[in-house]
Amino acid sequence: MNSIAQGAQRATDAITTSTAGNAAMASFLTGRHVTEHGIVSLRDVGFQTLPSSEQTLAEGFADAGWSTIFSSGSPLHARGFSGFSQGFE
């Protein structure tokens, strides 16, 4: 773990696209602003799901031959519900 940490980049300042966790997560995964991907909340079941047309970071890595995983403790991020797992293996 130390060898990984030594080669890692450290972010000392960060700005989020939203104070809503799900909106910020969608922005992180797509690189797009909340007004572009449309995720504001996942509280309404089935109402807001990341569209499959959105290119995710994981899909970009997969296209480059990388293997990726997605792990979240939130049931709102569950596979098939939020769309956040698209591109992850």
C-alpha cells in the first residue's frame, strides 16, 4: 500500500459540482456537469438513472484495456438501478 501511495497524486483542493452526493458521483463518473447529465437525486426509484448514452470514466478505461470495479455502500448505487456501474466489470 505504501508503494502505491508514494506514486499517487494528492489533491489538496477539490471543488464538487453539487452538494448532492448522487449528482456529484454522476459528474465524477462522466466528467460532466449536473446540468449536462441530469442526475440530481436518486430518491425517486427509477426516476433518475444515468443514461447509457453517457460515456463513463470506467468505459474509457475499458476501451483502453483496463479492468475496473465499482464498489459502494449505498443501496442507491446498486447495479442496474443508478446506472453508475456502467463500464465497470
